Amino acid sequence: QLQATHDRRILGAEVLLRWEHPERGLVSPLEFIPLAEETRLIVPIGLWVLETACAQLKSWEGIPHTRHLQLAVNISAHQFHEAGFVEQVCAVLEKHAIQPDRLKLELTESLVLDNIEDTITKMHALKKIGVHFSMDDFGTGYSSLAYLTQLPLDQLKIDQSFVHNIGVQPTDAVIVQTIIGMANNLGMDVIAEGVETEEQRAFLERHGCPAIQGYLFSKPVPIEQFELLLKQSWVLSD
């Protein structure tokens, strides 16, 4: 699913999984990811996603209107807290010979706080080589602001539940503004997910959230359709 600025300049995308079942068709990750987590199949699945994303970034490197793109990959707690996770990421980056800052790893608050010392060590090791980090679903968990300042995060991601209630619940609008202000004060980027209406988009732009993701611009699409959107965007930007 594409991530873009308010003037529809595409910054990159979040990598999302769908299971193409021979009989059931496309199966939602809400159905199969919990089972993958339970059986720990999420670890090899996660590595496959990482490999596929880096291969895609490599294929975009030689094309002027795609070489700037960044791909965000969700990392599970099981995968992140594996002993060799840092070495695994480094090996994939080296294998595909891509710029590490084109890869953005999305971590949840629960993953980060699950083993904070391990998290800090691994994040700093990967940050040192240039990998970017985004905190997914920010504001929905129980983050310690003290730990937040110790993490080398590049971006906070405003959860879609808050975005959905813009114009509905005043308290959620205040939370959105607070997250934007916090990100700015900590020197981080900020992106909002689940943007579906022009009203939500205008509110986010007005309050200083530069990047958005959601059905207003595009639903999640296969790579071929995403590249078509890129070509259309490139033509318009010219």
C-alpha cells in the first residue's frame, strides 16, 4: 500500500501479505498471521518477506522515478528477538546490494517493550548501517516516553483508529495532534495510516503530518498495479 505526501508524491509503500489459497482465494492476514505466530512459521515467512522486499528495492534502483522509494516491512516479535536477527538483515542487504536507508522496519510498541534492552541493542546496530525504523500503531499501547527517547526511531505511525475518529471524537483529534507534535519535537518523521476521507487528509495536513497512507489514495494492490500508480504519479509530477 502506497505511502505518499498530500500532493500525491509517492514516497514508497508498506509491504502487506495476502495468502492466495487455491480454494479460498485471498486470505486476510488477520486469519493466518496469528497462526503463523503461534507455530513460529512467522520467522521463515518474515525472512521471505524481507528477501522479497530487498529484491524489489534492487530492481527499482536503476529507474529514475523509483530509485528514491522506500519499502516498510513489518517485523514480528518472534523474528526480531531471534538471536541472529541483526546478522540476518545485514546478510540480506549485502546479498541484494541495496542502500540500507531504502529499507524501513516497522516495529510495534509491544515488540519494543517485550525485551527493551535487546530491542535497543539491535535497533542501534541496524541504525548504524543505515536501516530506518518506524513505530507502528503508535499510541495504542503503553509506551514509556523515557524509552522512546532511547530508541533510534525515524518515524512514528499514527494508528488508523485515531485517524478514523477525526471529526467524530474530539479526544482522538487531540491525540493525533499530540503525536504529530511529539514526533516533531523528537526530530522524527510522522505518517498517518487508514486515511479514507478528504476531511481526514485536510486535518492531517493542517496540523503538520506530511505523509499519509490509506484508501483515499490507494487500497493495497499487487506490485504490478503499484508500479502503474507510480508511472501515473511520475507523469503528473513532470
